[in-house]
Amino acid sequence: MITALCSGITAFGFWGFLKSAIFLVGYISSNQLFPEPLSPEEERVLFRAKGLWK
């Protein structure tokens, strides 16, 4: 009885983990998560503003 209850809880826990993992992978793989890269000119402007570009 207790073994069956524990294995049921483990199965539900594992199912919950799978659902959250699938959501996380889908979120990361979407193209809107990461910003577009800067153009070379935009990088130069930002580096100069921070004193990292001569």
C-alpha cells in the first residue's frame, strides 16, 4: 500500500518535471528570447561610451 502510494507520487512528480522541462526548452528555443545582435557601428558607439574602445 505505502509502496504503491510512493510510486504514484514519484510518477506525478516526474510528470510535473517533464511538463516544466518541455515548457523551458520551448521557451529557450523561441527566437524572441534573445535580442538581435548589434551592428558593428552600434557596438563601437557603446564601447566608446564605456571607455573600452579607442
